[in-house]
Amino acid sequence: MADPVGVPAGPPADEEIAPAGAGELEALRELIVAPERERLAELEDRLDDPRRRAHELAGVLPESLVAAARSGKRIEEALAPVVEETLHVSIRRDPRRVAEAIAPAMGPAIRRAIADALRSMVRSLNQVLEQSLSVRGLRWRLEAWRSGRPFAEVALSHSLVFRVEQVFLVHRSSGLLLVHVAHDETAAHDGDLVSGMLTAIQDFVRDSFAVSQTEAVDMLEVGDLSVWVEQGPVAYAAAVIRGQAPAELRARLREALELVHLELADDLDSFRGETAPFERARPYLEACLVAQLSAERRGRRPLGPLLAGGVAALALAAAAFLWLRAGARWSAYLGRLRAEPGIVVVSASRGLTRMAVTGLRDPLAADPATLLSGYRLDGARVSGRWLPYLSADPTLVLRRARDLLRPPAGVTLDFAGGILRGAGSAPHAWLADARRLAALVPGVQSADLGRVADSGLAALAPARAALEAMLVRFDTGATEPARGEAAPLDRLAAAAGALAEVAAAQGLRAQVEAVGHTDGTGSEGTNIRLSRARAEWVVSFLQAHGLRAVTMSATGAGTSQPLRREDTPDGRAANRSVSFRVSVD
């Protein structure tokens, strides 16, 4: 190819060297940069794909949480609000799921609490009965009446060696109460007030007698009560004791205080008024709530009070058993009601002697009162208030459809997905009513009765076919049947009568159309008039023979609807006739 005009041609060697050098440089750049470019593209894909980031994070998240938990409590503090809010939302949304989750732990705890309460009740009742039925008890009751004190207090003062009634854990520098435990919570005084008074007494002694800050009051006595104070580095414990306690009690109190300082050292050092973390010290302090009765009290007990206490314990145990058994039956009964189609339990309550349940009930649902006997519940003690409603349960919708439609023996009904379906064979009248009434059944959105055969139409089919197969022949240009048609006319009347009889028996209305025909000769207008006249003659004949229960009509088709080809004389004769069409309403 020639060089462009005005552009000098350079040496060929130079043109070949320049492109070759550029290609080698580009190849070298590609070798150096391509791996980094691929890594950058892969990194962009990882950052832009949230599913991939979530999958990678899921692989390291458990190990991160474990490492964070081992390093300190920051992960606990960060997750605590989220877990608490999630638990709160879950309980509000579906409390039964949370109840099912904690039921394995709550059940033993409730049973243990009931057993402890029963044991405490029996023990207290046994003490009262024992002292009430003895001579000593009568003396103590007389003393209680004369002094105005409760009998239990008098009996305790005579039979008790000592008892630790309350224990206070107080912060030394601030004087604030950290934890307070008592042998009888109902008789315990204001813990904050007592701790404040103890701190004030300590400060008064230091200021009045010029003692060092490390020294403090370790015991106070007021009447038959004494307060033992055990000092610790950051907090001190004060025990309120009734009676004469042994020296071993101070060692027990000191041991409990040491455990508190060991377990809650960080919380004590960082205390700013929040006492919730010190609830963990409650078991150590409760271990100091000990008591000791006199040897006489612990001696042989009279047989009468023991028997009375045993009878009372058996009565209480029997009452508790009956109560729990009735509760189990009531719960099972409510579970059956909730599972019963057409019954919605709105609320249920149970008292000592009465039980009540309210809700909604479909008229076709089971009667809740009849289910009580299956769970051995007394109907006189159970009251129910049920408001009527129509349930969309498929079982009840199907029952409702059967009650309204009353299908015959040959028809089966099925309901699913809002559609009522039928199968089998039924009279024509039932099918007509079913198609009209099915949509009125509450819960039915549509009805499909296509698989239900019309038995009326099936019974009418032979008579219908026999009539439609007949022809009445006419001579050329005649409006009356040809000679020799008397016998066919008699058979026609018989077939039409049989059709009317079957239609009446099946509840159907048959319509017979007589269609007149002519051969191809003559004008079209003449043939139309001639064919209609022939059809009208046949209709008049049938009506004259008593066939009035069937609706009849006459139509003139002329040559437009030939029955045979007219290439033969017999074909033209067949077209000079009247045929029949039968329809059913």
C-alpha cells in the first residue's frame, strides 16, 4: 500500500522496534500488577457481598465471644442490655415459650418451696400443740396472759438458748447498708435505720473516747438482745442475737465476713451506693442465722402432741395432694378445650372451691360441660360462659355444609382450602339446590360440584334419544303426513308421553322442538312456510293426544338443515319430514 501523501516514510526497522518494546513493557507490567489487581478485586468482592461477610463473621464470632469473656466482664456488660431487651420482647410476644423453657427448673423449685413451707408449718404447729397440751404450756399461757405478751414469745423465751435473729452487712466508710437478712422477715426492723444507728454509735465512741479509727465497738447489749459486731477491711457484719450465744458464733460470723471480702472485693472497692451486686453475699450471711434450744426442749416429747402433729401433717399432706391433683385435672381439661375444634378459651381461673372458664364456642362444637366427666371434675364447681361464633375449622365447615345441603346417599362432600367439593350421583333437583345454597354456608368460598353426576338427566337419556330418533314423513308439497304414517305417529305419541313421564318423575322440565324440513324443489320462501306448517301440524297432533306437560315449539328449517343427501329418491323423501330436538331446563 502507498504511503499517505505528504507524510515521509520512516525506516521499517524503527517502526518494528517501537511496538515490540511497548508490548514487552505491557507484558512486564501485567506480570507485576496482575496478582495485586486480582487480590484487590477479590477484596472488593468480599467487602461488597454482605452474605460473604456474614459467613466469614459467623466463623470467628464464637471464638471472639469466648476470648472477650475470658479477658474481663466488658462483653457481659455490653450484651446484658441486648439479652434483657430480647427476653422482654420474647415474653411479651409469646409468654408460653418462655414458660416452657423454664418449666424444668421452676417445677422442682416450686415443689421444694411447697415442701419447705409444709415442713415449717408442721414444725410450728407441732411446737404450739406440744406446749399447749402440757402443764408447762399452760403455765406459759398464763404468763403470757398476765404479761400481755404473745404466747409464742413466752414459749420461745423459756425454751431458747440463743438465736441469731438478724445479720447486717454495712459499708464501713459510708455507713450504708449492703445486705440485710433476718430469721423472720415479717418481724425485721428497718435495716437502713439499724445500720445508720450502728455507724453513729461507732463514730460516737471514737470521738468521745479518743480511740483510733481501727478500733470499734464489738458488742452491744439491750435487755435479752445483744449485737455482735465483726469488723472487716471494707465492711463490717452485725448480728442481732437473742439469748446467750457461744463464742463459736463469732468465728462463724468472722468466716462469713472473710468470704464476703474474698468474693466481692472488687465490688466493695468500687462501691458508689449500688447494692445490687452484694446480693451474692446473702447466702454467707444466712448461714449465720442459727439457733439452739435448751436440752430440756430437745428431750423426749410427749406422745400426745406428736400424734396430733402427725395427724395434722397427714391432713395437710392430703389436702396438698388433693389440691395438686385437682390442678392437674383442671389443666388437662383446659388443654382439651383448647384443642377442641370450634372452641376458643379466652380466660380461665381456679380458686379454692370454684373454677371458671370463658371463651367462644361454635354451635356445632362439643359441649364443654359434657367433657368435665372425662377429667373427674365436678360440674357444680365449674362455671363456663361461652359466646357463640362461627368457626372456620374445616371439620365444622364440612358438618355445617352437610346439615344445610343434606346430600343423598350417593353423594360425598369434602372441604379444603375454602372450596366445597362433591362427588357421586344425585337427582337434578338436589344439584340445582346445592349449587344455589353452597355459597351460603359460612366458611365456604366456592363450590365445585362438577364430579356429581345428574341422575335425572341419566334417567331421561333413553326417552330423549328415542324421541330424537323419530321422523314424520310428508308427501311433496303436503302439510299433513303421508299415507302409511299412522303407526309412526302412534309411536311418536308414545315416545313423547314416555319423555314427559320421566321428566316429571325426575323433577325436570323437558322442551321438545319440532323442526320441519323440505326437499330442494321449490323456492326458499315457499319451503320455509311449508316446513313450518309441517312442524306445527305435528305439535298440534301431540297436544291433541294429551302431551301438554312438555313444552313444545315448531320451527321451519326449509332446505337449510337437510337430513339426507338428495341424490336419491329416498334421500329427498327423508328431507320431506319433521325431526325433533329435546332440551332440558
